[in-house]
Amino acid sequence: MWEELVSLIYHTNCSVDCWYAYACPLYKFEMSENLHVYKENSLYGYYGKDDMEANAKGAYEFYLKPENLQVAIDIIKKAGKRNRPYVERVRATNLDEQSNEELAAILAEGYETLIDTIGAHFLSMPQAFWEFERHIKAELKEKLKEPTPEAIETAFLDLTASTKPAEVHDSNDMEALKQKQEDLLTELKLTPDTKQLLHVIRELSWLRLNKTRIWQTDCRNIEWSIFQVLGKRFPITAHQFRLCLPEEVQEILKKGEVPEHIMKEIKQREILCICHAKGKDKTYYAGEEAKEKFKELVGEKGLPENEVRGVPAHPGVITAKARVFKNEDYSVEKTNSEMQKGEVLVIQNSWPELLPACSKAAAIVTNEGGVCSHGSVVAREFGIPCVVGAIVATKVFKTGDTLEVDGTNGVVRKV
């Protein structure tokens, strides 16, 4: 499965290492192989379905033990205690006044903080809930009086939606939702295991949306601010700094110049760059060498052109113009102001602060997320089709494309 990432080459080591921080040891699985491909100003991650299924099964077994949810929550809280002081301290610092040595130290600390933060974030990856979803929906099919696909999906969304208040305003009527959940649980008499899985999804989804997502974004914003400062001091741009590996940035700052071998590597990576990981071992390819490696490694896994598939999050079919917000130019203000009524909102993910944009949408399509994500809940509230986890929707489609969004089957295509 492909995933368009917010980060660039600077974070490829981090993206691999984060799996081994917490998810792999706790869920007892190994990442056999993954790819990171930098192409046309975007970074894509490719994770094998077998690895993600192992992740899902491991998470399922782990959280069937009620005490293990607290283990995950404690890890996330610990990551926050490391992340927040770092972010607040750097935000209060005038980066332009810092020496290269001081900026190098801030970047090094931030990189380790980011690994810890994303590692905690990976505990609530949507893929980790695949086995949960299968188990819960199988029981709903047995116990609902009229177990149509739509009824099963609606009950699942109702039971997995968090009733905890979000840090950003959310229009859901929490009291009504709590009552609906209580009524469903009374009516269906779900097994203790299923109730436990529902509780885990609600807790971890809330933490993902309101904590770890925000924490990692803050770390990346600090890095970008530092690269903008460095772009004024060195003969490469802020964006080109993001095409360097962390150790290369440290070398530049230590020497006070851009070594020729790093400059050549940056130029090659601008053409194409691949990070191929087998377990924890990583190999990089750039330029023409990367093109050949891309053909060898990717093959049929190539990016789609006119259609993407994801998780059906709310049923319905609609055809409308797309409004696409790509990662590289994303902002809350821009999204809320530029979104027009009746368009299909295509975005990396839907968060509570994007409610004004969502309220105008005829349908919602997101790269990330699962059936418990904010986009799913909002789409259900507004009664519009929704497909989440479409991975590369923001790359395949552009603003103005006419899209058919099939929220029942999880398919989005150009028409």
C-alpha cells in the first residue's frame, strides 16, 4: 500500500526507525521490507500488505489484554512529556540569532524527539485496527436485526466514535452520541472482547487526533523554520536541506559549507530518490540509478493514474469537482477559505480545525485515516459520501477534476 507522506528525504531514516520504537516490539512483528520514494516534490512510503496484516494481528492480540491499553497510553504520555518542553523552548528562541553549532544541537534533539513522537503515533495507525474492524463487524452482522452493509457500517461508526471532547471545537453532540452507544450496547449484548476492542479504538483514535498528530507536526514545523534560516546562510535552499539526511545536515553545519559530495547527491535526489529498507537496514539510490531501482522494486506497485481505492467511511455516490489541498502548501486558513460549497474535499487528512471546509463539501476523500477518523465522523454527520485511507488521492487528482466518489465501495475515479 502506498502512502503520501508529509515529510521528505530528511525523515526517511526516521520513518523506518519509528516502527521499531514501540509498534514492532509491542505487537511482536517485523517490517520485512518498505520503500520511500521521493518523486516530483513528494515523498511516498510503500508498506507491504503482509507486514500491515502482521501489524494488525499483533495489535489485536496485544489489546485483548485490557491492561495493555494503559501501556500504550503511558508511552504516548511519555512522548508528550519529551515533545512539549522541546517545542515550547525552541518556539521561544530567536533562530536567526543562533550559531550553526546551536542550530545543529536543536536539530539533533528534535530528530530524536520526532522518532519518539512518531513511534508513539504508530501505535494508533489505522492499519493496526484492521483485525479489530473485522472482528467487530462480524459480531454486528450476527446481532443486528437487519444486518445490511449500511447498517453494519453505521453501527460500527457509532460505537467507535470517541465521546471525549476534542481540543479543537467539534460539532458532534457528545451526549446524544453517548446515549446512542449505550442503547446499542444494551440492545446488541456484545461480548467482553468486542467491548474491549471498541474501547481501545476510541481511546487511541482520540489520542492520535488530539495529541500525537499535533506533536509531530510541531517538530516538523521547527525543522522547516531552521532550514529556512540555513537557506540564507548556505548556497542551497531550505527545500534542498530537506533532501539531505540528518547526518549530512550535521556535516554542513560543522564544516560551515556544503561539501561537494553532498551538493552532487542533492542534485541527483531532486531527479528521483529511493530508500529501500529491509528490516532496519537501509540503502539509498538517487538519480539514474534510482530510476532503474524503481523499475526493479516497484513494478506493478506503481502509482495509480485515474482511480484510487480506500476505506468506505460513509455510503453514497456523488459526482462533483475536486478541491485538492496538497501537503506542500497545506494550511488551515487556506483550506477553509478556498473550499467551495458542493466540491469534493481531497486532502491528506480531515481534522477538527477543518470543520468549515468539511461543511461545504459534497464528499470527503482523505489519504490517511480509518473508519474512526475525524473525516468519517464528519461525513456521517453531514450525510455525505466519504472515502478515507485512499493513500495518494492528493497526488492522483488535482483541483478542477470531475470525480465520482463512491463512499459505499471506497472508490474514487476521474470521470
